[in-house]
Amino acid sequence: MTPGNSGSVILKTEAVALQIRPFANTSHIVTWLVPERGLLTTSIRGACRTKSAFLGQYDLGYTCELLYYARERDGIHIARECTPLERHDRLRSDWRACLAALYCCDLLARVAESGPAAGDLYQLLQSALARLSEEGADAGLLLWFEMRLLLLLGLEPDLNGCPHCLDNGSATLRFVVAEGRVACQRCLSGERQGVTFGIAPAGAAALRRAAGSAEPPRALFAPFSAAARLALRRFLGLFMRYHLDLPLENRGIAWEACQPDTSDV
């Protein structure tokens, strides 16, 4: 932390670019995820000029070392320097991995907040981007990312069995969306049922393991059929739309990018 020429404070941090929006004719507004303070918004003046020092130094999903002039109050800060630390090069050439990464960045830009308790969210994104860069798009990775994110936000679905009769082995448990927990069919009444979703115990167990893993577990969802993974995808989509109260239009695009395409073979 050093004072700038005008008395403003210059801060240095590691940051991942989540959103980039045009500003004026040649500038950008960039939303970053920063480990020590969550969301951070900076203007990058003259970013699109041909001789700008910022050309090629940041892009969506880049991990950068960022120097910026900090405002005294929360708002749009001014970027001074930006140096890429990790470009995740595969995301520039593999369109499937790119779409999955953009979804992860966009979702965090919507749900993260400015504040000091962002280190776990930052690590979550870094782990997801690293795996996408190494191995490409994967439906199991997105299942892990969404479950882990819900856990870190304190909104994870309760998949620990029916709280009324403690049944955890029914062939298909029913998830009560409004209550955020499962219940067996025997304990569901017409008055409290509301919107429910069937979920198999094996799927519930895999989602619990995914939420509790700080790093993406390899092959956790590999034994599941395509139909079973689709059911888990639909379950999490329904849960997030209800409990995050967000439009998730980018989610379907990312998930479709994770499906095999015979035209690529």
C-alpha cells in the first residue's frame, strides 16, 4: 500500500477478471474477484487504444496482479497497472471450456459481494479455471462448482435424508424446494409438499461429497449415466433459481457445452 501522487492510495492485489464492459470510446469497466475483499470494480482508461499498456494484459478468466488507485468509499477504482499471472490458455482455443469458464465467472459476479470473507470463493474459481484449462469442459466439474458455491454462500441444499423419519435409503427421495431439504414420500403431506423433485440417494450422496471438497473431485460423477447427471443438473438449476433468485440464462449454454458432440469426433 503506497500513496499516489494526488494523495490517493495505491493498492496491489491478485485478481480474476469476471466481467468486462465498454466505457466511453476507448476504456473498460472491469469487475474483478479479489481474495481479500470480494468484488472490486475498476476503470481501465484508454484500454482499447493501439498503444495502451493494458493491451493483452487482462481478459475474462485471467488471473492478474493488479495495481489500482483506491477510492475512499466503495465505487469504481482506477487501474494503474495490470500484469497477467495465469492466462489459462486453453480457454482461448477450446470453446467448450471457454463457455463453462464464462458461466463460472458470471455466476460469481452475480452472487459474490464486496467484503473480506471472499478467500474461499476466490479459491473455488481458481480451482475451476485450472481444471477447465487442464482438461476442458466437464459436467461433473460444473456439478461440483455449483454445489461448492452454494455451500460457501450458506445456501447448500440439505441432502442428509428425511428429517422426520431419518430415512436416507429410499429408492427416490423427494426434495422439497421451498424448505431446501429432502423428505421421504411417506412423510410428505399435501399441505407442506409444494414443489418437489425426485433425487436418488446415490445422487444426493455424490452432491454432498462434492460440496465438501475444496478441490474438484476427479471422476466423482463418472459412474452416473447421462440421464442421472441430467437429473442432478435439473435439480440444482431448480434449487438455484428458487434460492438465489437470479436469471440463469448462461447456465444452459455452459451445460450444453459440456455435452459430447459427435460432429467433433
